[in-house]
Amino acid sequence: MPLTDYVFTSESVSEGHPDKVCDQISDAVVDAFLAVDPHARVACETLATTNFLCMAGEVRLNKKACGPRAPMLKNGKINTAKIDALARDAVKGIGYAQKGFHWKHAKVLVKLHGQSADIAQGVDAAGNKDEGAGDQGIMFGYACDETPELMPAPIQYAHNILRAISEARHAGNEPMLLPDAKSQVTLRYVHGRPAACAAVVVSTQHAEKDKKGKELEAGDVKTIVRPYVEKVLQSVGMPSEGSFYVNPTGRFVIGGPDGDTGLTGRKIIVDTYGGAAPHGGGAFSGKDPTKVDRSAAYAARYLAKNVVAAGLARRCVIQLAYAIGVSHPLSVYVDTQGTGEVDEQKLSTVLQELVNLSPRGIREHLALNKPIYQRTAAYGHFGREPGKDGSFSWEKTDLVPQLKTAFNGR
């Protein structure tokens, strides 16, 4: 028997967290190449530490995009000055202009090179062979009816707290707060539904002193962040005062990559469902959409969300599996966790009829060959609003009418 009364916790991190700084830089590189060539291949990893950034990986452009005016190339080679500028712009946009990590003064090392020919021949279409997956792996998608976004409530609330604080900081309303921050939300479930907030943790980097020259203490920061937390948690209420923790260490002045080294792809649970659902083996950021780690995870979320939005289940997990160079998924697994209104095997069949789950089919259906990825690299890849630029297309619920028709008789 599954638990119905329990507590569950998820965490989020802000755009200024060291790992998220790296994710955003890596995705800025992906976007820059896709803007030049929608079929560019990019795999970019970023490392950040005290006033230092390094980007390494593999890229490839279509020959037609490699002319003398191609902005990402210089004399046929990677334009390192352009990559340097992209990294600095990303750091500046986040808000880092501190002594230990400054967008202008940090050293930037670019170590990008051409894509492996062995990988390329497995991925490229040739003759009667359709384009294959960029690697083997398993990817999961999930949706549930706990929030309007059809996301698990703990991770959605954790994201929303940090996003609200970040928006206030960028607007100049909270000058004492700095970019690096983390949140954690613990919810109490009754009969399988979120009923109350049991605990909240917010740790946010802050200035050493306020405008009057007084040193900021944890209590001061708690007063600043409280209204943002209260607004986000209106539906479940605030926890008791003793379970509302803000900067538990008492001080958080040194932060960002100056306080802790960052790497691309280290916040995969933050990026997805906060631990409420299984996760595949790969991260998303820094990868073009031929990499099924990214595109198939988006497709799995898209399918799961449409299942829940159509009222066919309250919760839905979908797993996809691929082999490098193979153009079709090896398996499609659907689990409605005992909440389904329809047969899961038939549901799996219908979903595969509605969406071509080959790497090419996913990219074409969701229009993923666009420079839309830097926005995904903070505050979660899921539970977001689809943009007019094509971003977050996997959050659309346009399959609902077809699913309802397919299961009209249930």
C-alpha cells in the first residue's frame, strides 16, 4: 500500500548558485550556435571558481554556416573572443560584480573543439538510415495534479520562492541581497495531497553591511525574505516560526563561484522534479537537442503532462530509452502510479501514435532547433510557461483533445 500521509522535501537553487552559473553559460553557448545554424552540434561544459571560467567541449556547424561572416567562427576555428563575451554577458546578467567573482575581471579559458567523427557518423542521417540518438540512456518525464503547472508542489514552491526574490533583486527592490541562494520546502501530505508546509529553508547571499553601515545578521535577512515566502506559500500556509530557517549558519557574504566551485550539470534534481520522480542518467544544459538526454526528457515530460491535463491520471511517469545511433526508442514505459483511468499499455500505444519519439521526430514536434535554452538553466526546465519564441514548448497541453478522443469510452 502506498503512503498517503507523509512529509516530502525538495530544494531549488538560484541563478547565482555556482552550478547554475555554469549551466547558464553552457546554454548561452548552445543558443549562440543554434542561432547561426539550427542543426549545430554542441556539447559544452563550464567550470567556475574564484574569478575564473573554463568552457570545454565539442561543436560542429553546417558548412553553409561556416562562411567568413559566421560569428561563432574566426578563420574557420572557434571564435574564442565570442565565447568569452557570451560567458561574461551571462555572469553580468546574473549580477556578479564582486571582488572574488566579477563579470569583467574574471579570466576566461575556452577549450571548445570539433565534434568526434565517430559520434557524428552514429548520429547523422545517411542513405536509408534516419538520424540516430546522440547517446544511449534513459530519460524520465513526470506530471501530477498538485499545482496548476502540473508539477510536484515542493519543487514548484522552492523554485517560486527563489524566483520571487531574484525578481525583486533585479528590480532594485532588495539591494542587500546578492545572487547566490538556495531554498528548501517540506510539505505535509494528507491522503496523498499537499496539506500544510512543515518547514522552509532559505539561504541567500547578502551584503556585509546595510546602508547605515550595520552588519547584516540572519534575523535581518529573514525579515527581508519573509514576505516573498509568505506570498508563495499562501495555499499551504507558513510553517511554525521554529521551522522557518533563513541563513542557518548566521552569515552568507562570500558566495557564488568565489565561495564554491561550480560545474555544468550538477543540479539535475533541481532541474526536474525535486526527487518526486525518477531521473535519467544525464544532465540537460550545454547540450544541443540531438542529445536525447535533453530532448527525450522534454518529450517525456510533454507526454506525461498531457496525460494528466487530459484527466487520464492524477500522476504519470514516462520512461524512454535509446541507443546511440538508433533512430527509435528501445522502450516506452508508462506508469500512472495507481491513479490512471485508462489501460496503461493502450496509453503507451496511443502516445507513440500521437508523437514520433525518434530523435528527429521529437525535435520537429517540439521545434527544439532554436536558441531557447539559456532561459531553462535556472528555476527548473519544467513547470514553466511556453514562450512566444518557442521556449518551453514541452509544457504545452495541445495533445489533450486527441487523448480525450482516443479514450472517449475509457
